[in-house]
Amino acid sequence: MAWAIVIFGAAVWPDGGPSPALRRRVAYGRQAALDDPHALIFCSGGVGRYGPSEASLMADLLIEAGIAPTRIALDQRSRDTMENVVAAAAFIRAEGLEGAVVCTDGYHAPRCRMLLRALGVASRTGPISKGYVGTRSHRLRMVAREVLAYPYDWALTRIARR
């Protein structure tokens, strides 16, 4: 059975271009798409502080890289990881897919997978970098953010299941 390649959003820069994190996540998704040429690709991320949507920038980068537009589905409403996961789970169910290939940064993937599991969706980590990127202070901020988000998001999944 087929899996969806799910690319999680990241910041759009003030000039409307993709941040390095967004480019990196799209590169992971592109590699997953090359590894499974029939998989659908779910780009998730709405409009943040700066337009356009994260998802639309992802689609543009994928198409520029030679990925067929017919393989790409956009979620342009999600504003955070929880909304990304909920939208991805709905897409996977609607398409009758088996689960999600998670394409995001290494520090973020475990939380995405935990949330997908809480919503009853199987997942596996896509072809992501194993090391950390950015400065030491950036890495510490991102890891701290993830640690704080775990209990909050887990609680939301419990409430949503009721």
C-alpha cells in the first residue's frame, strides 16, 4: 500500500522566499519522492508572518526540481505542527494511504511521529539529515521548543480523541 510523503512547514523569509529550514525540508521530500516515484506529496504550512504560504513555496521548489505537480497536494491553512499533523492525517485517510513518510528536521521528526501515532496514523522518518544544522544556540532553541511542545501537543491529542 502507498504512503504519503509529508513535508512539514518552516519559516518564509521577509522577502517571501524560503528559509534554509524550508529548503532543507523540501530537499528531504524531494529525495523521498525520488525514492518512491508513485507516492503523493503533502506540503503542509500556511501563511505565517510573511506571505506566501509555506506549502505553496514547497510546491514551487518541488516542481522546479522536476517533481510532477499532479503528485503534490497543498495544505495552506496549517499554522503549527499540530495543525500540520491533523491535516496530514485527514489527507492520508481520504486518499486511503497507509501512513506518512515524515520529512522535516531531525529535532522535529520525533514529535511529528508521536502526534501522527496519537491520531492513529503510521509513520516513518524520511531521508533526513542525521546531524544538527545551524549554530549551537539555534539548535538549543529548537530542541528546547520541542521539549516544551511535547506535553502540550500530547494533551491536545488526548482532548481531540474525546
